[in-house]
Amino acid sequence: MAKPKIVYVCDACGAQCLQWQGQCDDCGAWNSFAEQRQVRATKGRRTAAPSGARRLDEISEEPEQRISIGIAELDRVLGGGLVPGSVTLIGGDPGIGKSTLLMQAAARLGREQAVLYVTGEESLRQLTLRARRLGVHDAPVEVLAETQVEQVVAGVGQNRALIVDSIQTMMSGDLSSAAGTVSQVRECAAQLVRLAKQSGVAVILVGHVTKEGNIAGPRVLEHMVDTVLYFESDAGSRLRLIRAVKNRFGAANEIGVFAMTGEGLREVPNPSAIFISRHAEAVAGSVVMVAREGTRPLLVEVQALVDDGQSGHVRRLSVGLEQNRLALLLAVAHRHGGVSMAGQDVFVNVVGGVRVGETAADLPALLAAVSSLRDSPIAKDLVCFGEVGLAGEIRPVPFGEERLQEAAKHGFTQAVVPVANVPRQAIDGLEVLGVQRVGQALHAVF
């Protein structure tokens, strides 16, 4: 039998060394090294080439047979449902609703497929109490309270879907380190990924997040799985956004919108209606834009407040938009639009807690700031989008026609967009004005 080798592994980054040391040379963490025993591989003859190898052009193009969960917003984020043999990782802050959503998903899925729900954080009694609160206690779902990953793999049986809550509580008997360490998380995830690929079981893992908002454990964990989903929410908000940051079977950055209620998470099929205030009358500093999240056009309201600076230095604050982008837009407005906000505090916010990362928000943010500065309201039935360049030009954004059709569907009658995004065929009930420069956009709106 091979002699075990003792190494020390950093819990923060996974670095290894032969002797214990106080600080990790790779990541700088203190007192993060833990002892781990490894078994050296025995020397032997080289193995033959794998007999299961096939030529790429000989593999038939069979369509993916997805498993619908029964929750439309979750199916959308996954790209149409679960793919057999796939591994999905869901992360989010404590108490945001990860376990609640997966319990509801297991109940819906259990009516069509055999599902095993494994919990390493709760007892079966606690799990049952939560299921009763959600009204799904009569669902045909197998539940198991276990932290040994080998027992979980052995207990899957004929189930076609496996939910593990959470990966940080799982342990492997082959390692002596504690649960949640880098080596344990990596080894447990590797065994569950191997199970999924060999047996075709769809595996869903719950991951804890660090204070920085990243999934705890080694970064390689996100590379091992097929899909990575993140829960997002603002403090005090009932809305929950679940976003796909990686998806091998669908579009990345796709979002699903849920509302937290006393009976669990409820789908929001038309999130545009929530993210638009619909003021009784037009107000200064407010404009509606059409963002695109994944494959879905989404109407959101961008608000701005421009006021005289109350301190020695002016403030530039944005919520839902990139901070540095706001300073860039104010400089362009001054140079190419003749609008100066020097000495003014500028605050920009995207209503509803949505984070818009695309450049289509440039023109709406600029127009909202100018509207607040001049105390000149923008028409309630007007939408806009477009990227603003440093030379003062308005650049087109992808999927312009789909954005305009979404705006027309919600009753908007005017649109200010880049010239290149003006549709060739008119859209019923929507007057589209194409602009090329910042000055033209300001003249058209005000």
C-alpha cells in the first residue's frame, strides 16, 4: 500500500506546501494552512488509450432532452430546463431564498421525475416544517440528511435529479480536513460532477458566498460545474433576481425575477411593470430605458437628482450603473452638449435594484441628469437607449428592434434611439426618432 504523504493546504486559495507556515505566500492569508494526508500513486505501466474515444464527425447530433422544472422563471435562466448529466451551482447571501426556491423546485420536479433532496444544514424535521410552510409537504420527493458525500452518491439510486444543500457542508472520508475547506469542497464537487456525467443525473448544488459576494471555496469550483447562478437582492426589497453568470447550455446574464412572499418565492412574469414607477404626471429627472438581460428586453426607470453641492467637494454616486461611467457621461455632456454640472452633486439610480451593465444605459442616464438639472420633465410615454461615445456620438446597441417592440407593447409612443437602431419597418403606435450626436438628443427631448 502506498505511504500517505502529509501536505499543508491553504483554505483560502488551495496552495500547498510541505511545512506549516503562518502566512500563505500565494494569497497572503494568515493561519489558513490545514494538514491533509495524500496517498501517493503507485508506479506502474502506462495505461492504454481509452477505448471509448470516438471521432467528432461520427457522433450523431441528437437534440438536448431538457427536464422542465415547472417554474418558468427558473427554466428561463437555465436555458429551457435542466440538462441530464449537468451540474448547476446556485450562490447567494444567507436568507435570500436559495433553499426555499430549491424546495419549491424539487416539489414541482418531483411530480414528473424522481428527485433526491440532500440537506447537510438541517434535520429532516426542520426540512419538513419548511415544506409545510411552503405548502409542498405532500410532494413525492425523497429527502436525506447527510454530510458524507460517498453516502450521498451511493443513495442516489434511480433518482434523475439530485439537490445538495450545501456543498460546503459535504465531507469526503478520503480527506482528514474539516468540511468547508478548499480540499473538501474540491473533492466533494469532483465526486458529484463524476456522478452526473457517468449516470446522467442532473445535480444542483447550493453554495455559500463570502463577504465579497463570491461563492466560498476554490475558484475552480465554478469552472467544474456547467451552470453558475447567483441570487441578487437589495436590502429590504421583496424582489429576488437570479442571474446566470455561466451557462454551457444557454445564454449567460439571463435573469429570472421572483417576489418573496409568506408562501415562498412567487414568479414575476412581467418584471417591466415593477421596474417602472408610472408617475401620475411627468417628473424631472426620470426616464425609461429598455435594457436587455440575457434574451429578455426589460423596461427599467433611470432616475437622476442634480443639486447644488453641499460640501467642499461634489459627489458623483450611481446605484445600478457603473460609477466611472457616470463621470464620463457628465464630461461628454459638458464638452459636446454644452451642459455643465460643475459644482453640482449628481445621483443616478436604477429603480427596483436592477444592475444594468450594458452601455445602452448611457443615453438615459445623461438625459435624466440634464432633466433634473433644468427641472424639465421628460414625456411619460418616451423611452430611449443608446451608447454615448467620447466624441459625442450616439452609438447603436444590439437588438434594437426587439427593445422597441417591447416598449410599444407597454404603451410607449415615442422613442429616441441611435440612427442605426431605427427599424426599417415602422412599429405600430411608436414614433421612433434616430439621433447621431448628444446635441441632437438633447434638442429632441427638451
